[in-house]
Amino acid sequence: MKKNKMWIYFLVLSLFFPVKAISQQFKESPVVTVRKIGDKLIRETPFAYKLDLFCQSDKFNYLKFVDFGRTFGQGYGAVGYAYTQMSFPKDTTICVQIEHNDACKIWCNGNLVYEKYGKRDVAIVKEERSLEMSFSFNLPLKKGNNDILIKSESFGGEEWCVFIQPPSEKDAVFSVSPQYPEIGLKNVKNIDEKVSGLTNWLVIGPFAPDINNVYEPEEEFIFGHMYAGLDGAVTWTIPKVEVLGKMIDPAPWGTTYQWNYHNGGVAWAMQQLTELTHDDKYNQWAVNFCDYQMEGLPFVDYQVNNLKAYFNSANSLVIGSTLLDFTLAPSLPLIYRLRNESDFKNREIYKTFIDKMIEYARFGQIRSEGMTNYTRTTPEEYTVWVDDMFMGIPFLIQAGLYADSSELQKVFFDDAASQIIDFTKHVWDKDAKLYMHANYTSRPEIKLPHWSRANGWAIWAMSDVLMYLPKKHPKYKQILNQYITFVKELVKYQDNLGFWHNVIDRSDSPSEVSGTAIFTMAMARGVRYGWLDKKTYMPVVLKGWEAIASEIENDGTVHKICVGTMCTEDVEYYVNRPFYDDDTHGSFAVIFAGIEVQRMIDSDKK
């Protein structure tokens, strides 16, 4: 009976709007369609770690390290050696960043290339997308294989490690398509491939604590030979091989329980799918996601800080990140649950974590000089990314709703409203009436492309603020006017199938689902809340949903989703970005779109 009433409604609706009858547009209601995505997530997400070996790759394209302390023990004075090879197809010199405790020497092909003396602690600084180290040196490599020997001295502290990496994003010397040396033991004679598959290094030690004393391994390299060590004979071996908890069957862009903003977004969407359907299984998925992250904090912290799995640990970015993608945005389902459930297991763990995020939202994240909006240090300091309108502002709204006083709520709402306006000052292209992906504060004249999903982040943030900001707020009308101006321009670029293209104003770029979903969602909100004229914009929303639904399979698979994308001035980079199925950037946007389109339709019936 309910279905019959719905189709009668669709038929009547079609008489008033110049679009195909909704009964012809949609095979099923939006909520039925997005439930298929939720059901697929429930079927396929294990929320568990698998144990795997901590194997380092054979490319010197990110951090490599030798943890002498895990292998030889720590808390006493000693010297240890580590050996590897680097290979390159031609003569070259590369810059290498290095961090270590106490004293260290490095030789390449027998020539000393680095030395540092004295007592010191490891001082790695975690930046937005990189690790910064205290020192660097030039490493001359000849064509072919090069012998690298590291000598490290510990004075008996709590850590005994040497870290090396190619130039970070802040100190890059490689081109856009860098060539990295190979590193490891696979070309070393008399080493079995099973050994070279486990580690990049051979180590030997400990020896007596004197960095300047020349021990035998410095003068000869012999397998099957015993050397006089600190407490007896020692020989070449491999460092302790660690076991890590890793993701189970990870997909390149579809592992839904890794800690990041779009996976947190999936959990946030699943919470609201339960609110709409009253089917608790979707919220239970979100509970599982949140509990998995919060209960796993000590385990992930151990892997990152004790085992040095800065990049190799699953969910590593939940520990000490300074990027909104891995702080405020993925925390949305956590704070949403705190707001809506007064008593549940782990509530104190959630609260402690969210208290940290609230502190970070107010005082930790860098902002543009003289303005309120969040900004980044990559690719250069004070780069304003339109992405961060979503990465930070919806959290501020949720923090305001979570606040225990009207005064504190006002602080968060004021911040969110001000940030909408200040972001727009930076990344709104007044000529195109679209948002640029980013703006370099030091070079404001440079205009970056109008990438679809980035524009989606802007309108998502605006719609979140408009839903909760009091209409009497002094900045409400300015935000509403910006929203309406933006929507009017966006509508011009919707194609005849209902899609928006990956670069909005480049019709030769492919049509793309995640941006289309966010625009459709935000306009559905506009119709429902009365920000937009229903007669004008409801057909746009329905056409957008029709396009989105055409890319969703019966098993819940979502097609045509652009991968995560860095910012650049090169528009062809955006035009040619690869697409994936079930990339969670798209999955969570589509679920939200289906929810909001359904709410719009249901609201119009009343």
C-alpha cells in the first residue's frame, strides 16, 4: 500500500516539474538504492587486523630504518653496524635525510659520506604528510650496485635507531615523476631471496662503545665468519623482524575501516541511514567502525611509536596527525555518537579522544594569517585547500551541538560561519563563480582548476552551517547568498544525463559520481529547507539522483569515483585522474545523497 501511494505521489509530482515522470526515472526510491551500498559494507567489512610481517619495500622512496635497540637491546653503551646496497641505472647524487640518536657514520663504497658525534635523542617531527629529520647529506651513487655501511653508537639511552629517507615534500629535489634508487640485499652475492624478502638490512653487533674505534666489519665483509663483539663472538644477521597488525584484504581506494576522513564519512552516513530507515544494522556498522578505532588506539600507538611503523601500521594516522583529513573529519561519527547516545561501552574513550579533537579544532590546526580559516603547510605554508571546508567545518558544527553550554556552542558556530566566509575569500574564483581546488597564499594570482569533488566539499560545509546556524546570526545571510550564487552556477554545468564532470567547466573531462552526489545532496537540502526554489531546483536534484543511481549495481557496487587528488595548477592532471569502484570518497557521498533526496521527497509529501 505504501509503495502504491509513493508512485501516485511521483506521478502527481511529475505534472508540476518539467522532468520525466519520477516513476520512469527511478526503478526504486533513493533510500532503497543506498541501502544496497550499506548492505554491501556490512557484508564485506571485517573490522579486524591480520598479522603480517613488517617487510620493507625495495624502493628508497620513503622512510627506511635500522632499530639496533630492538635487535641488540638498549640501555647500555654499544656500537653496531648495518649494511645494505643501493642500486641506480646511472651515476647520480641524491640528498638523504637522516635522524639518529647519539653518534653515527655512513660510508658509500668505502667513502665516508656522513658523520655526526655526541649524545642526542631522536627528534623526528611529524608534519602533515611527511616526517622531518634533523640532518641531511649527499649520497653519490655510481651506476649499478653501491655498498652502504652504517655505524651507530648508543650511549645507553632508551632508543637506538638510525632513520634515512629521500627528500621530504618540504625538501624535494626529485622531479614530479621521481626515480628512486633500489635498496636492499637482493643483489648481494650469497644471500637467499627469502632473506632479502624479509629485510633491507644486515646487522652485526654489539661492539664496545667507541665510534672511532675501527672494528673488523669495517675492514672486511665475510659471511660465515665470527667477529669479536662486546660480550663474545658475533656474526652478520638480520634485524629483528616485527609482526604488524594490518588491514584484511585492503583495496587501493575501498578499505572502509582505515582511519581517514572518507571512511569516517561512511560511518557518519551509516548512522543517518539508520535514522531514516529505523534499521539498526547500519548504525551497528558505524558502532563497529568507531569501536574498532577507539579500542585499537593503544595497539596502533605501539606499532607507530615502538615498532617505528610510521607509514606501515594500519590506522597509523590516528596517532599524532596534523592534517584535518586524519583528525577532525574522521572523528565525525565519534562525536555524532556522543551527541546521540548517553550511555555505551567505551564512552569515556570516545570522550577523551573527542576532547583532544575539540582542543585541536580550536587551537591546534594552523589558520591563514589574519583570518579564521584552516590552512595547510603542503605543498607550501599557508596553502588554503577548499577540501578543508569539509575537513573542519562540519566538525565545528557537531562540536557546537555537543557543547554543554550555549556560550560554547556560540564559539563553535561563530567559528564555522567565519570560516565559510574566509575560505571563500581565498578559493572562490569570482570570474568562474566556482571554487578553485586550492590557493597559494604567497601567489594568490595563480588559479587552480575547478575540481568537482573539491567544489562539493565547499557546498557540503555551507549546507551544514546553514542547517544549524541561527537565521538571526549576523553571517547567516552572507553564507546563504554565497550558497545560492554557487548553486546557480553549478546548475549550468549539469549535463543532459544529470552528472557533473570531474573538472566542472571542462566538458571533455569524464562525468564523475562523488562530486555529482555531493551537489545533489546539498541542493536536496536547499529544497527541503527552503533555501532554493522547489520548482526550479527539485528537477535538478532528481536528475542528479537519476545519474547517480545509474552507477549503482544491485549488489551495492558504486562506479565512476575519482581517486584522492592532490592540488596542482595542471588541469590535465584532474582530467586524467583514475576512477575506481567503491572508493569510499564516493560511497559515503552517495549514501548521503540518497538520504537527502529521500528526505526531500518525504518532506514534500507532508
